[in-house]
Amino acid sequence: MASDARAAARAAAAGHAADRPGGDGYDDRRANPRDDRDDRRTHHRADGRADHRGDHHADHRSDGRDNRRTDDRAERRAGRHEDDGQRGQRGDRKRTAPATAGPAGTPRTARGRTGRPRPPKPRNGSGGPPRRRNPRPRLRLVSLALTLVMLVFVVRLLQVQAVDANAYTAKANVNRYIPVTLAAERGSITDRSGVDLATTVDAYDITAAPDLLTVAHAKIPDAPRQAAALLSPILGVPEGDLVAKLTANPKSKYAVLARQQTPQVWKQIKDLKSALSDKQAKGLGSNVLAGINRERHSKRVYPNGELAAGVLGFVNAQGKGGAGIEQLLNTELAGKDGKRVYAQSGGRQVPTGDVKEQPAVPGSDVELTIDRDIQWAAQRAISDQVRASKADRGYVVVQDTRTGEILALANAPGFDPANIAEADPATLGNAALTDAYEPGSTSKLMSLAAVLEEGAATPATRVEVPNRLPRADRAFADDINHPTWHLTLNGVLAKSSNIGTILATEQLGKTQPEANEVLYSYLRAFGLGKPTGLGFPGETAGILAKPADWSASQQYTIPFGQGLSLNAVQAASVYTTIAGGGERVVPTLVRGTRGADGHFSPAPQPQRTRVVSEKTAKELAQMLESVVDDQEGTGAKAKIPGYRVAGKTGTSNRVDPKTGRYHGYTASFAGFAPADKPRVTVYCAVQNPTKGSYFGGQVCGPVYKQVMEFALKTMRVAPTGKAPARLPVNYRPAS
């Protein structure tokens, strides 16, 4: 059946070839298809014209349309037949193309032309010429793709330059602009003559930007370790500590690696950075020190070592005052830091880059009332005595009696303010202001000042002093056993009699509570129980309870200096008040400040308060001379040839600060000179002397003399020309 179909197809093809004008065969058409197409066009045009000229042209058009549709179908079938013939070897089905007849019954081709069967269209791979496709769709696709790409670029450009411009600018500036703090130069601290006691030199804090040492920036995984290995021997900091600081917060832009380094250390680091940067530029490695910077600071130095360390204090690792004047006036001394922002590349500043700088404001210089030479003499004397007595500590205060200015404030043992790490923490303060202790007999001056000022007695008033005086729940005694003494009030002070002082202060009121109130008012007026006015860090106001809170025994111990407490500056201020004619001047340590412009601003004038009259003050000065000058006085070791000296010894039971119980003694001596024209007050106290004597006259008398002599010579105070008025110490009782 398949063979019959193929035979019919061949016969139909042969018939069409025989009817074609010119008699060309099918094979010729395949050889020259263009000639065949031309013949078909010529035949079609001729048939068309004949059809239009004929009488039945309408029928011909109708038949022509029908025949063309039929021929189109036949052409498609013929093409399929040929393909089927080619696929016959694979066993596909074969089909034949039905022929259609034209109006005259003549067979037509697929295009409706009679006598010319159209050959099937060749397909790719069938041996015919390739069919050309329209390129426009491809061009449209390429154009669309390019448009989309350009659109993406435009959108991204708008985002970078318009929408997120500030954010990208900030990111770009992360590694480009480096902020550097411009540390203000700390002001100097000088003595009253302008001699430096504390000053500054250039130093650097070595800092790092840990975010620049991450893998993303440094391009190597172990940049922090490499940087630490390079810096450790230069900074003297263990490599592990540096690695910890560099990796603690990788996103941080600031970490301090070492403080207070010398300019030489920074120069080593800077040279190493330059060398690494040069290698990086040549492609020989990464500059792991690109994020290492420095902040310039002022390193505090103390040219005189331990001298006046208790007054000066120290500066801590953060560059702030940690004690003393350094802490008290830190704001004035520190100034105000500035800031500098510069462009950098590869760890180096870009010469043509933008630089923004806010200059630092230097700190002011502080001028103290301290005299360096007198301070040196006082510190040497008290240090020697503390060592000789194997005491816990000691202090000396030297004060100008006219102005209240403190000329020396010495402590022993001391410390080196430039090396706090090795200092004993117990010595870091200023014990002359922070220690509160019972003054003992040096406090009797206030009690007798109240007696004289209230008119209860005179220096010549007779006081009979028994060996024991029963009061409250106990019997009071003097420092030694003695028969009944017949002393004047001046003698009570000269011989430092506790019993005589109790008997004298009982005269301040008609009753003991009334006498207590009067005494309390004078103690407060002399400055006890309240701050000295220096405002010194850690200063104690002492302890002075109100009379209503005094115990039965305190009513009688407070008059001779037990049962209350004060600090060394308060004790010195009491004697300065008497030396100043009865007017108390608030002590001062600062004379003024000098700004960066050189302008000196003096400190405010200290407050003055009248405590006792000039007459009372003069009488007390004469009585104090008896303590030193009279052979029965307790202060003979404080005598200074050529000068009239007023002074008072003190020996008190000491409260141990560790146990809160009485243990040991406090030895002291206070006085001023010249007694007739006072210029200098010196106060000395030694805590818990354990070797040799513990009496104030024996322990502190020599210290007083040594410091007072030096101060008088330094201040060029002329010797006294008049002989002292020797007040009587004893009286002869009536027989």
C-alpha cells in the first residue's frame, strides 16, 4: 500500500512536468529554481490578464481563490510528502499530496498555477540554501539589555552621589582622616619665688586604631600579633598585653597601648612605621603599624624629688591630679585639650590634605606660698627625727604670722611623686592635714587665752596645784608626781600643769556647764572642729563635740588637750593667731595663678577674724617665752641665741588609728619668733616615738629650733634687741 502511494506521487509529478510550457523537466527545475519561479510569474501574469479580459472574469476570480487555497494545501502536502520520502529509510509514514484542478480541469501547483507543480521547500540539512531570518528581533533584545544595564548604572550613580552621599563620604573618611588630640600643656607649680616644684616635659601616649588591623583593612590575618611583636620591645609592654588591647574591640578606632612615653620612644615607632610603609609601597609586605598613632601629653616631673610631695600631690596615669595641689587645682593646671584632624595614607600624613586644628589652651601656672628652702629645712629636720625616734610619722608646719601663708608643710616619711607605683600607699596623702590627733598641752594656750580674755585671771594670778585633783569619776595628775605647787598662771603654762589648767578654766563660769560653753566658743573661734580653709583633698576638720555631748571626764580633759582632736595646720594656726595680735588669719597655700598670657592673678585675701584682744595676745606671748627661757620651763631645747622665742611643749596620749584605743604618745612643740615682733610660726608633731624620750620638749624642741633658725635667716629677720620680760612662775605662799 505504501508502494502504491509512492508510485501515484511519481506519476503526478511526471504529469505536471509534461504539461509545463517549454517542456522542462522536474530535475531542471531543481537545478535552476530561479528560472522556474520566473516562468511561474510570467504564466501567472498572462493567466491573470486573460482572466480579466474574458467574459466570465468573475467566475475565474472565484475559482482562482478556491484553486489557490487548494493549491496552498497541496503545496504543504507535497512538502510533507518529500520529507516523508526522505524519512522513509527510518520507517515513517508516507503521504501523498492531493492535486486540485483549475477552472479548465488542469492540475495546478501549490500556488494555483496550472501545469507547474511547485517543488517542496527545502529544510535545513536537506541540501537547499539556508533561509535568512529577520535580524530585528535580535537587535531589539540587545538594545533592551543595554538599556537595562545603563539603567542599573544610573540608579547606582544616583544612590552613591545623591541618596547615600553622606554615608559613603563617612565611610571613605574612616581610613583617610585621623583625629589626634592636642594635649594642653599642664601648668607648672612653683614656690613663692618662682622656682619650679612641679613642671612638665613632652611625652606621648601611644594609641592604636584596632579597626585598621583587621583582615579587611590590613589584608593579613595576624596583623595585631605582628604589630604587638614590633612594639613590645620599644614600649616595654608584654606582647600578650598588647595583643589583648589590639583585639579586645576590633571595631574600635581608639585604644591606648602605653602612656607617658618619651619622645625617643615615639621616634623609634615613627621610623619603624616609615620603613614598613616603604616596603608596602614596593609590594614587599603590609604596614601593620599604619594604625599606630600618638597623643602628645605633658609628662609631669618633680625636679626636687620628694620635696613637698605631700603638698604637691601627683598626677595619675590619665594625666589628672591624684592628690594635693595637683588635684585641688587640676582644672586650672590642666588647661583645655585641642584637636587636630588630618588626611593620611599608608600611615603617613598627606602633605596637601585637609587639616583642621583646634589649638589647645595651656594650663595656668600656680604659685604657692611655699618657700623651697624652708620646705627643704623642715623636711630634712622632721625626717631625721622620725628616723631617730623610730616613730610612725611626723610633720612640720611653718607659717608667716603676718599673712597666714604657709611657708613649709613637711611630712615624714614622704614619697616620690614621679614614681607612685613604688610608694607606700600610707604616705601618699598629706598627714599634716589628714591626721586627726589629740594635741595635748599645746592646746592649753587656747584655754588660758579664754581665761585671760574673759578676765577670770591674769598672768600673775596665783594657782595652788596639788599632786592630784579629784574630778568626776577620777583623780587628775600632772606628768610627774610633785608636792603642791604654788604657781602663777604664767607658771601653770610654763610648767604645763594639767591640774593648774583645770583649776583656771573652772573660773570661766559659775557652773561647770557654763564654763564648758565659754571654753567651747573659744576653741571654735581658734578654728577647731572646722576646716582650715585650704580646701585640701582629704583634709580633716578634727573632732570637737558640743559641750552638751561632753562626758564627765571630757569637761576636765579638754582644757589640757585630751578628748578633742585637730590636724597640724589647725594647731599651727592657733599660735599664728596669738602671734598676729589675736586676729586669726585663714591659712593659705596658693599665692595666685599665672595664665598663658603671663598675667598674674593673685589669690583672694584670706579672711581675718578677731579671737582675742591684742592685750591678751601680748600677755600670752610673754607667758610662752617663759616656757622656753625660764629654767623651770619645759621648752629649753627650743632656745635660739639672739632671738626671743615663744613656744609650748605638748605630750598627749595617742589614739592608735588601727585599734581605736590609746597606745603610745604624740610629742609636739609649737611657737613663734621673735616673741616681741613675731614673723614665723613653727609647729612640729611626731607620732608614736618609740626610741628615746616621748616628751614634746625633748623630741620636737630640737626640730623647732632647727627649722626656726633656718627660717629666720632665710627671711632675713633681725635678732631681737630687747631682753625678754620675765614673768614670775612661782609665788611664795603665806606662812
